Amino acid sequence: MSYIGHPKRVLLVDDEPEIRELFQEILASDGWTAEVAASANQAMAMFARNKYDLITLDCAMPETDGLEFHRTLSRIFGYGRRVSSALPSSLPPVLIITGYYEQENVQEMIFGERIVGIVRKPITALKLIQIPKDLYEWETLLRERREKALSRISHRLL
């Protein structure tokens, strides 16, 4: 998650330029730094270089689709790469935004690592602002609780 004083960052992954531009504009109006990727390969390169508070992900993209991209992110940056389960995953929350909501393989993604929801396209501007805001507040609360718990544990060990 973002550190205090730093902007909230989202990576928008969608192959449709109009969708990327619209989402970027809507989220920027609510204070997010929204970076866009037109493909899974571009998104992977961006994610490897930057930290994000949220990823929005389209499922139906050419070459590598959103489902495979998420599996790759999870394998490289998710729970499998942590030294301890007490440490947080470096994978931020992932919100699926798709026009293929009814497909079984899309519905099964809800069980994927850090998937926080699947939203059907088209999505309203209000919902696109509210969901990330709620997620950011939730993640901030979890981080604060984790830090307090780790602090208590370290004090006991000293």
C-alpha cells in the first residue's frame, strides 16, 4: 500500500484504449495515480518496476489473457515467494473488470490470490471510484493491524 504522503497508485490493464483512458481519468479525478497497460506483457514489465496499491484487470486480452496474467503475477510476486507467512505478499489487491462476467473460468478467479472482486462491464464512474477507495481503506487498516501485532511480538522477544 502507499506510504503516507504518497499518492495511491493503480495499474489499469485493459486492451481497449477507450476503457483505459476513461478509467484513468475517473480514478485520477479521485486522487489516484493511474498508470495504464495495454497488454499483460506491458503490465508485467510495469509491475516489476513499480509498486501499486491496486490492479484492475480485464480478462479478455490478446496474447496473454487476464486469467493467465494473474496466475503469473501470483506465482512470481505472490505468496509462493515469501519467506514467511507473517510477511505480506507484494501482490496488491486485484479487481477484475470484465465483459465476460458469466464465464465459468472468470467466476473461478474469485478464489485467486488477492482477487477482491469481479465487476461486470460496463461499470459506472461512481462504482469505479468507490471500490478502490473501500479497498484502500481496508488494506490500510490491515497493514496497521499487522504492524501493531509485529510490534507486540518484537517487544515480547526483547
